[in-house]
Amino acid sequence: MDENEFLARRFEAHRTHLRAVAYRMLGSLSEADDAVQEAWFKLHRSDTREVENLAGWLTTVVGRVCLDMLRSRAAVRLPDPIISGVDGVDPEQEALLADSVGLALLVVLESLAPAERLAFVLHDLFAVPFEEIAPVVGRTPAAARQLASRARRRVHGAAPAPDPDISKQREVVDALLAAARDGDFDALVALLDPDIVVRSDGGTLRPGGLVRGAAAVAGGAIFAAQFAEVSRPALVNGAAGVVATAEGRPLSVMAFTITNGRIASIAILNDPERLDRLDLTVLDN
């Protein structure tokens, strides 16, 4: 085995972990793959003979690449959903969805400053020491700790913990769809948290929106009742969700965060360009 092949094998052993880091940092599957590929180029160009912890070295490299990508973004968008069949998450997706990385958490991460997001993701989700995070963000370890602490407070305040029972989540979503079909406003309101937040992302041609409050969301749900007629149950980032389709093509993906038996937030992706890239074959398995 030559040196390049040996290096490639060592890198492949860490690819799944690195993709999980990049997905949490970027909320984009394609950009995560780009960041991991850039880490491979960096590794190939570097002398790592003195590196004792290759996994840690690669993690910080991916973090630095993601930080640059976040800083160059022009706009915030809903994260890419990871869709699974109702029977469970595909083993290849498990690393991406570890630590309960639902869309609600990723949406909150999108609102953080790039350096805050990096400090929180690397330290709180992947246990990277602040001494290693500090040079990536150009701060002292104490300042990096403050970045993570500030991010942590925002995350804990804005991303409600979902109910753990998927079957009970599904019951709530099914009840919502039934109430939407029937135009039952009162039943819809009863299923929604009073402070529910709904975010949508329709892409460049249909800018996203934000709706707050049970009454406003219930009114919109009645107008969108036609989607309930073509909806397919799915797991979206490991939680109960819905994929609405027409003639075999996706119209929207809805991810629900259900807390204490009520829907606390909904994320709706209806960007045609991004929807066309989704693999819906998982729903037929």
C-alpha cells in the first residue's frame, strides 16, 4: 500500500463523522459534502506526520472550512431535511441525526453568528476543547467559551425539546391533517401550542415566511388543506413529518416539533429546486 492510499483510507475512516460535523455547521447536505472534500484536499497537501489525533485535526479543519462558508453566505434559509420512511432512520443517516439534530435545532443554529455556531457545534455536540476551537475563530479559549455559552442560551431558549415517542408524534400530525381536511378551526387550534412558530422557505422565487400564534397558523392550515389530501407520512430529521406530493413530485416537506402533545413549531420547505433533489424512494420502502 503506497502512502497516498494509506492516507485515503485513514481519511475515509473519519468521513462519516466529518459529514455530521459539517451538516450541523451548515444545515446543507451538498455544502457539507463540499466541506468534507475540501478537508481531504487540505489533508493531502499537509504534512501530518506529527499529528497525534487525526480525527481532531480533521474536525477543526472542517470547522474552519464551514466557518468560511457561513461568513460568505448571502441569506439565511431553512436547513436541508433528512427524510426517512416511517419505519425508521436509514443506518447511513444515523450519524447525521445523532444528538437529536432535528430541524428545529438547525433552524436556531441558522440564526447564530458564524463564530457562535462553530463554538457551540464543535464543543457542545462534538466535545472539541476550547483550546482547539480558539485558533479557528481567532479568539482566546476564554472568548471561545463565551461564544459557546451565548449560543447555548439562545439554543435552549428557542429550540423546544420534542416529545420522544414517535408514535404519539404521528398521532398529533395525523389529527392535524384530519382537522385541516375538515376545515375544523377549533380542532386545529387545540393541537397547536399557543406560541407556535411556522417557518417556510420557497426559494428565490417564493421568499420564505414566518407565522406566529395558534390562531394565525390554524387559519393558514385550513387554506392549505389540499396538501393534506396528497400527504405522505415520513420521518423528517428523525421526527414525525409529512411530504406532500403531486404526480410523484414533492410539493413540500413539513417537519413538526411536538412538545407536551402540541405542535410547537413547523418548518416547511417548498423550494422547487431543492425539493427536486430529494430522494423520495425511502418512502416506498
